[in-house]
Amino acid sequence: MKIIFVYNADSGFVNALLDIGHKAISPDTYQCSLCSITHGVLKERDEWKQFRESSDNELVFLHRDEFEKKYKIKKNYPVVLIQQASGHFDELIDRDSLNEMKDMNALIEKLKLISKDT
């Protein structure tokens, strides 16, 4: 199963610096809950990295500009999608659900449940 994680942030060095600054100065107003859940201010969280590396699923991580350029569609970001063999995307975890998640463990548990169901 191919799961695509799309961050509510754009790619590139300058954007990364702006994101780091925003997360450090005003984390409560940062616009990407997926980034906040999976990454600290400067790097990927160790527990998330362990989960990601041990997953049986193909996990793909894209910034919104990369996703839109590659697939020519827009979504409400952040979002976690599953790509069907037909190329169609189903939302596994929508923006509102990601925004409600309090921590990385909630995301990991949700992904484990989804993996069991598919």
C-alpha cells in the first residue's frame, strides 16, 4: 500500500528556514500539524523515524508544491492519502483530523489501524 503524506508547507531551503523560525517562535500558530507531529524544530522525531523505517507500507512524503506539481491536483493540507492502483487518491487522514491529533503516538496508532483494515 502506498501512503502519501503531504505537508502544508512548500519545499526549498528558504521555506525550510521560515518554517523552522515559525515553529520555534510561535508553534501554536504553525500551519502544518503533520510537520509538528512528525518533526521537532530542527529534525525528524526519533520515534517517528523508527515507525517510518519499520513500516510494511510504502510511505511517500511530499510538500504541497511537490504534490501539486507531480499530480496536478490540490487538497486541503496537511493530508495523508492512499494511492490506489488506478492512480486515484483516497483520504486516510484529513486536515481536520490531523489538526486534532495531540501527538505522534495518535498518528502512529491511526496508521496502524488503517493498515489492519486494508
